[in-house]
Amino acid sequence: MQIIKTSDFEIEDLGIQEEWVYDIEVENNHNFFGNNILLHNSVYINVHQFILDNIGDPEKWINLSDDQKLEYIKKITKIVENYVNKNIYNLVQLIIYNSTESDFKILYEQEKIAKTGLFIKKKKYAVHTILNEGKKENKISVTGLEIIRSDTPLIFKRGLTEILEMILKNYKDEEIKNKTNYYVKEAKKLKPVELSSNIGVNNLKKFINFNNYSYVKGTPWHIKGVANFLKIINHLKIQNLYPHPEEGVKAKVIYTKDNHYGIDIITYQKWPQEIENVGIVPDYDKMIDKFFLSKVKYLLSPMGKEDIITNNKDNLQLFF
């Protein structure tokens, strides 16, 4: 193999390409070649049971300090790393790929050591990392979990971050339930603007008929909210008091309770208090369920503990 450094190339802008993109996985072994490039994923190995089986007395392991446990695990991972690298060259590179290039061996190395991990689906997980690239840390690392998005209300960003950390640090079920109840109670105290989602508004003319403020089938929920906002403020003749969300800007979005106008979502820049006088009020329960409780259940699902939230949900009104 020969590597040549060159500046003799061109970069061509292809613009926006409407093409399918595939995320490929190989069963059991996640490594494969694409366009002659070797692709791979990380592999997490649980050494806890191995340690308990070989250390003899579980109490001996429990009584070790975190630093002692870390050194023990580092020794195990080094043994695994050496074994894999030796066999990946002899069995895979030499036999399967027919490559004898010893200077460019396929090698694996330890990436992280984590105390706990929450694996929800493939490529969707979080771990409590204590060693990363050889450096100690105490950090919750998240990969692929979209529980906390840019449109999530701030209070729920804090709540979901805290609950995820509690799960990974083995807090008791009752403590997680109490923390969930705390954030539900706090959310109920907020003003509509504080509980609303924050989403960019685009393609208004594509979805909304500005003559009668109707919208076409398949309109995104937050764009429906813009049409509803325009409809009600014009009906109440307060359109001069409240600027409507404009193309390309961020706006506030909130669900509303059933009303005789048939409006279930409002997207706004400034909350029009007057609409509450005609029965259009925020649906706090729906916002809490969509942006918080459903995601807490999602985090609890790998352990089969969704009932912490499900059984508790009917009792939440006891706090109000």
C-alpha cells in the first residue's frame, strides 16, 4: 500500500441531491467495506458477570474502591484487546481479505469504560463513563437518543437530563418517580410561553391559504398552529396587537384544550391573552405528556419499568 499526498483535485458542489441514503449493518460483526473503506462501530462488552464469576466473593468486589475496580477492568480490557487484535489479523485480514500488510493492521482499542449503560435500541444508548480515551471522567455520554431536542421546553430539558443521570446512577424507582412528579408540578406553574415548544417556521405559503387561514392535508403541527393563530386573532380583531410568526424564524408552539373553534394548536410570537377569554386555553397535560412523560417512559422501557410513570400518571392530579 502506498499513500501519496496531492493537491491535484477539485471539489464540485453537487447542490441538494434527492437520493436515498442507507445505514448498513452487518449481522454479528459490524465491520464492512464500502467503496474500499473499512467501516466499523464500537462494541460494548459487559464484564460485570465475568468479574463476579472469577473474583470469587462478590463482597470482595463491592468493597473495592472505584479506582481499584477501574484498574481491574483495565487489565481485563487489555487482555480482550490483545486477543481480538491478534485474531483479527490472523483470521480476518490474512484469510478473508488476503492482506499481509503488517504496517496497516486492522486494530481495535479500548475507547471507554462505563459504570452503567442504558441501551434502548441499536445506536440509541447512554452510558455513565468513568474512563474515556485513557482519561478519567465522570460523565453521562449519549449516542443517538433524541429525547432532548432543540424544540423541547427548557424545563423538560433539565428534567430529562436529570432523570437519565438518575437511571444510570442506579437511583431507586421511588426517587425517579418523585423527581418526575416534581417536574410535572413545576411545569403546571409555568406561563404558556415558558411551557411552549420552540420550532423554526418554514414553508408557510406551501401549507397555508392566507385568504381563509385554512391548511392543506399533511401540514406539520406547528404550521397548523400558525394558521390557527391567524384565524383566531383576525376573528377577535386583535391582529394589530400581535405579530404573526414569519417565514424562517423561531416561534412558540403549544397544544390547546378542546374548544368550539376546533383549534388544537397555537403557534405564536407573543401569547394573545384575549383568546383565553373565548375558551382557547393551553393544554398543559398534553404538553407534559408529549415532551416529558412519554420520554421518561422511553428511558425506562429497557428495564421494563414504564409502570413507574403509567401507574403514577393517574395520581398526578393529587398534587394540584
